[in-house]
Amino acid sequence: MTDTTETLEHRLSRIHLALEKEELEQVDDVIADLEPAEVALLLESMPPNERIRLWERVPQEVDGEVLLHVHDEVRSTLIDDMDHHEIVAATAGLDTADLAELFEDLPQQVAEDMLRSMDALQRSRLEETLSFEEDSAGRLMRTDTIAVRADVSLETVQRFLRWKESVPDNTHTLMVVDRNGRFVGVLPLSRLVASDQERAVADLMDTEVDSIKVTMKSRDVATLFQTHDLVSAPVVDEDGLLLGRIVIDDIVDVIRDDSEQALMNMAGLNEEEDLFAPILPSAKRRAIWLGINLLTAFLAAWVIGRFEAALDQLVALAVLMPIVASMGGIAGSQTLTLAIRGLALGQISRTNSNWLLRKEVGISALNGLLWALVVAVLAVLWFKNLGIGLVIAVALVINMLAAGIAGILIPLMLKRAGIDPALSGSVILTTVTDVIGFMAFLGLATLFLL
Amino acid sequence: MTDTTETLEHRLSRIHLALEKEELEQVDDVIADLEPAEVALLLESMPPNERIRLWERVPQEVDGEVLLHVHDEVRSTLIDDMDHHEIVAATAGLDTADLAELFEDLPQQVAEDMLRSMDALQRSRLEETLSFEEDSAGRLMRTDTIAVRADVSLETVQRFLRWKESVPDNTHTLMVVDRNGRFVGVLPLSRLVASDQERAVADLMDTEVDSIKVTMKSRDVATLFQTHDLVSAPVVDEDGLLLGRIVIDDIVDVIRDDSEQALMNMAGLNEEEDLFAPILPSAKRRAIWLGINLLTAFLAAWVIGRFEAALDQLVALAVLMPIVASMGGIAGSQTLTLAIRGLALGQISRTNSNWLLRKEVGISALNGLLWALVVAVLAVLWFKNLGIGLVIAVALVINMLAAGIAGILIPLMLKRAGIDPALSGSVILTTVTDVIGFMAFLGLATLFLL
């Protein structure tokens, strides 16, 4: 096995060439060797036209799996290209949880057809899954759980499994339930095979297991999997009845999506964004973010406009003012990023936020003083004006202190207000550091230099 | 089970209070209920003084596990607080892979003592693990693999496991090897228990399994686990000899670290950074990033300085110029973030980078025109000067186009040069959009307005 990124690039160019030359068997050859997740990645790495041509070559039996592995926006471009019949066929072999994930992206008419084509049991399962809130354990849960009773012997359990003939390959533990279907513990297969077969399940099962309430948020489920190093976990309802299990593969997706989200949101992008989305809808979406930023830029310009007289008398102010704003912005975004990660990891709470604020103010003060000195010396040398050096130094310290404070308080306030700090934090922070930076520098200059 | 973040906050304040009141039994009670990863999170959520006091209450037998779960920087603060004896005791129960992870963070003297206290087998295992490159499969690998031969019956396998009496709880598959120890396939425990016990391993094993070369990069191992939905995978050497296995828990850590890295690096921070690091070292580290930014800020100031005459004649230019730079910066950072994620996911390659560039230029052109119109109208209304509206509109379009191009080309070039695009991309991009923004606006103004 070689470097996978390398081979992806390799495959991409092979497919690219083959599509260009219309050598479709070549394309089929490449696809045949791939896992659905790899086909998904190839599709995501292609501009719309090529993507659709590749999608048409993907065998119907893997269509459903591939759709599950692409980001939402890419998924809808693929679904748009399929007719009713193809969609229904693609979703035929899927597990209820997977079906539920796709279901809400389907065109109304197709969704209805699909429901009609299902038998009563499938339909009621799907409806039950859809009744759980998005991003809750209920949506992540698989129902292919194998449950056994505590009072039987290991030998009986193995006989039962052999009678069933097959166990899902990703079954690592058996669930133990009481006569009413209430969850009581788990029996890892590793213990089942390594213990004396005469012993009872009750002797060997692990009852110290955290069961997951079906309403628990996906993010909290992910935290639980990470802190407890879990591979699978039972899901129960309010009364402790076993409903299903959550498996680590689905949790890996939650973890990845969550971290992509912070990165993308900080730039005003959505984590489901298609890298190769067409120009017009992409431009539209980004326009909103640019528009919000324009408001803050005009606010900063308005602040500068208050000091026209000063700028008119001393042109050096116009030359130097972006330095004050920019240093504040950078210092603030460092604090902000650290706070956003801290909030995401659950490291920040009421108990320690004061300490954190003091720490960031301390850092800002030290770095403010250091760089104020450097900037002052350079400004004095450049403009041969001692006053301007003093003014820019004081303004820089003020703005860096403001940046440190804002970098902690803004995300905390946003979080408390239920707003994602990664999404709006950076715009608000830049507004603060621009306004305070220009105001401090130009205001002090007006007071002391003119 | 309730919301885990909630309970963490709860625990934090309980511990905080208990430490303040010196009620150490209370502290011990809280810790006793926690998994090592949760203790690690609590420690990471505390200022240095409290952290050390809590650390001293953590029972020695979980010290090693806790050290493995904290970020590097926090780890070294904890290790600094331990004496030789404590460190050696803490690492006693650890697996070789875990030991190797800690080993390089230990003080020289302690590391030597530890090596001396090991028996020959342990020492040679540790040395072998350390001989693999950091961030390679060899470092992630566990050696507690259970291997069986292909020609035996399932019954024999089960008898062998029962004779061993215990199998590591996170064993989900048995490895199948030939008489020379070469890897030939895997036998999932789920298949072992659900099949006729007379059958041979060879009949049931899965030979279509990707084995991982011991030199493969961790990041590629993580991609493989994700695309193939793996829970564990065999690790082999150049000749196909089975060396060990990699389990999903360790991969989850790789995935999380990787995504944290992009977020933190974009702000010039390290993903191992301690949220509660002391002020002085934090200030020092951040000073470098601020210094680099200061260079680019002075470069921008120098560009503005070239146009002192224009600014002197028309003060409106000073008021409006930050708008041009800021809009370019925002548009560029959107493109840059999308490109950084695309590169991380392996979606961008030579085949599609031209398409991507054209797309981003198209988006920039559309948004440039839209916002140029808005800005021009507002500028004309504000300064009653038609010329200034035209000039700022053209400058804005130029800068947004430059931002779109730079947002794609900078990360691609950095990647080709082997530099992390997330780390230096944003500074370079801001330099480009500042310089081009100021130059276009002030230059056009000098040409047409004065």
C-alpha cells in the first residue's frame, strides 16, 4: 500500500484522461477497485461536468453508499442527476440510519415513492428514526443489535449465533438485556471466545458501561466515545429499553465534521460547501459574508472620517494607521482562535474564564509594549517626529489590550447567546480592533500632535 | 447520562471549590469516577496552580494514561512536577506504543533510568518502536496482536483462546499468518463465533484486507481507516511479516489533531498549545507571529507612503483606502480556507487546479462587480465626488480578483514547497491583498483624480 493521497491524484488523472478520450471501460476499471468512500472523494475532486460523467459510470449497487460519503452540497448535485427509479434502487440496500440521512435530501416526489415502495416494518422504522432530532444519538443509531439474556451460558450464546449463521462484521459486543428488553450490560466477543463456555453471561458481562440516551446530542456522543475509547455503545430510551447501538465509524464522521466546521465557519463558509460548486450560487453565498464585512469596513472608514482634519494636517497618520489596526487584528485573532478551540473541547467555563482573561490581557500587555517600542522607533526614524512615535506606541498598546479582552469576551458572549463563536467571532473582533485602533491612534494624534 | 459538557463544567466548579477549601477527599471523589481522558480534560481546563494541585491528587496508577491524553504542552508541565520515581512508576503499566509517545518528552536522566529499569525484551521493543519515524504507522502500532494459522479449525482457535484465558478487550479480529509469520488475512471474531466450528480458518478468513506498511504516514493510515470504515488493521514490514495492529482509538486522535492543526495554524498557533500556559512563554511564542505580521504591515504602510502627495491633496483617499484592502482580505481568506481544506482532504491536484482557479476568479469577478457598485455609490454620496467612486470601484474589482487568484495559488505553491499552507498562507495572502489594494486605489487616484 502506497501513499493514499498520491494514488488519489494518480487515479484522478487517469479518470480525467479516460473521460476526455471517452474510454469508459478504463473509468469502470478504476472505479471497480475503489471503496464507496474513495469514489466519493474522487467525485468531490471533480468539476461539475466531469463529476456527472463519472457518477453515471458508478455501479448502481454502490450509489447509496457513495451518496452517504459525500458532503451535503455535492450530494444534492448527484441526486439532481438521478431519476426516480435510480434513486429508489440506490437506497434499496441501505440501513435505516443511512436511509434517514439521505431521506431529507430527496425530492418530495421521490421520497413519497420510496415510502410507498417499502414494507410496513421498514416504513415504521424509518419514520421512527426521522422522529429523532437531527444531530442526536437516535439518528446515528443502528438497529442491527444482537441481544442476549444474562442467565444463559456462553455455550448457548454461541449456539444461538451459529444458528443465526451470520453476525454483522462490525459487531464487537453483544448486548445483554433483561426479559423486558431493558439494557443490563455488554458482552465483548473477545470475552465470549476466551472464557469457559459453561459460565453464564451474567458472570462475564460488563455492567459498568455507559448507555447512551437516544436524545443525547451527537457531539456529546462523540465526546463520550473519545473519553472512553469506545468502539460501539448501546442506545436506550427513557426507560432503559435497548433501542440499538452506535458504532465508531459514524462517530469518526461526527468528529471530522465538527472540526471542519470551526475552520470553515471562521471564514464565513459552510462545512458542507462543495469545492467545485458552480460560480453563481457560490458567489451568492459568499456575497453575504462580504456584505457583512463591508458594513464593518464602512464603520471603520466612518471613524477615520471623524479625523479628516488631523489627516489633512499630518499625512503620516494615514500612512501609519493601518499598522495599529492590523496588529490588533492579528493579536485578537490568536486569542479568539484559542478560545474557540477551548470552547469546542469544553475547556472553558465560568470557573476559569476570569483567569483566562487575565492571562490574555497579560500577554497582550507584554506584546503590546514590545511591539509598540519597535513601531515607535521605526515611525520616529521614518517621519523624524518624536510625537508620532509616542502616539503610535500608546495607540498600539491600547488596541492590543482591547484585542486580548475582545478575543475572550466575544466568543464567551456568543456562546452564551447560543451563536456559533467560530462563525461571527472574527467579524465582530475585526470591527472592534479596527474601530479602537483608528480611534486611539487618530484621537491621540488630534489631542497631542496638532 | 446527561450532556457531557455540562457535567464537565459541573465537575470543574466542584473541584475548584474543593481545592479552594482544601477539601481534598471531595477532589478524590470526583477523580475516582472519571476515565483518564476526562481527568486529562479537567487538567487542561485549569490554570497552572490549580492544575498542579489536582495532578497531585490523581492516583498513580492512572498517571500514565492521563499523560497520554493531554496536549504536549500540558504534558510537559505535568511531567515537570513529577520526580523520577513517580515518572517511572506512572509509565510502568503502559503499552510500548504509549511509552514511546511519552518517552521523548521525558527529562534525559529519567529516560535513562527508565530504560535501565526495563527488562531486555521491553527495552528492545521500545527501541524498535522509537526507531520508526514520528507520525508513521510504526509509532501507532500495538503489538498485542493475536495471530492464528490458516490451516486450523475454528474449534482449535477457540480452544487456543480459552487456554490463553484472556484476549485484549479491544480485539475485534484475529490475524492469520503463514508458518513464516507473514500476514495472510484476518478472521473477525464475529465470524469466528457465528460459523460452523469444524471449518478451517482458511475458509472464513478475509484476505482482501489492506495491510499497512509500518512506514506509512499516520495521516494516510487515518485516511485508509476512514475510507474503509476500519476498526483495526494489521501492520506489516517490507516483507509482509506481521508486526502488530493499529486500532481505531489511536486513529481518532490522529484525525482530531489533524483538524485542530489547520484551525490553530491559520492563527499562527500550535495545536499542542496549552490554553492556560503561563503568560511569559505564551507572549514569547506569539511575539514571533506578531513580528512577521508587523513586517507585512510596514510593507503596506510603505506602499501608502509612496502616495503621500495624493493623500495630502485628497483626504477622502485615507478614509476609504482600508475598505479596499479589507474586502480583498476577506474574499481572499474565503478562497484560502476552501483551498486549505481541499488540500487536507486530498481533493485538489494538478488535474483540477486550473478549473478551481477559473471558478474562484469567476466568483471574485461577480462579487467584485457587485460590491464595487455598492461601494462606489456610497463613496460618491459621502464625498460628492464622482471620480472617487469610479476609482474605488475599479480598485475593488482589481483587489478582489487578486485575492481570488492568490487564495488558490499561494496554498498550492506552499504545498509544493513542502510548507504547511495553513500556517503561512494567511500572512502571505494579507500581504498581497493589502499591497495590491492600497496600490490600486491610491495609484488610480493619483492618475485620474489629481
